Amino acid sequence: MNDLDLITTLPEGFTYYGNFISVATGYSQIPGGCGRPTCPSPADTRNNVEVLHIDPARFTNISNRTFTVRVLAANLNGVGIPGGAVNSQDFALFVVNGTIQ
């Protein structure tokens, strides 16, 4: 019913979207090779589980290894929490090899 999107941005500005994964490599893709936060979104509008798998090599040659993970409410059509307010949605977020800053 509701559409939540998983989005991660690396320090150099590359933006990754949940489930936008290369079949050849198994790693998340940068949409269209775009390195700007204003890239057209290839966000997954069908699935209620989204995954990002970023190649660890992306972090080896940069001094700032901080990344941002966001969950964007792209579309909230109704109540997603039993007994919750109108247009609300629970979600869980699991990050491996990261720390909260």
C-alpha cells in the first residue's frame, strides 16, 4: 500500500537506491552513472523490502568514509501501522559494517 524508498549517499555525492542492483556484479548501481544527488530516481515502487549492497572498494580510496542512509516516504496511501495515525508506516533498517554518527 505504501511506498518507502531506501537511499544511500556516499561522501563524493554518489546516490544509490534500494533494489537497483547489477545482475552482473551483485552490487548496487549508481543510477545512469550519475554522480549528483539530483539524478532521476530508479526507486523500487513494487517491493516492501529493499536492499543495498555497495562494493567495499568504493570506500578504500576516499578519506571520508561517512555515508548517509535515508528512508524516504515516496507515497503514503494509508495507515501502515495497526492502530496508527493516518498516513503512517513502520519500517526496520539494518546496516552492516557501519556505525551511527
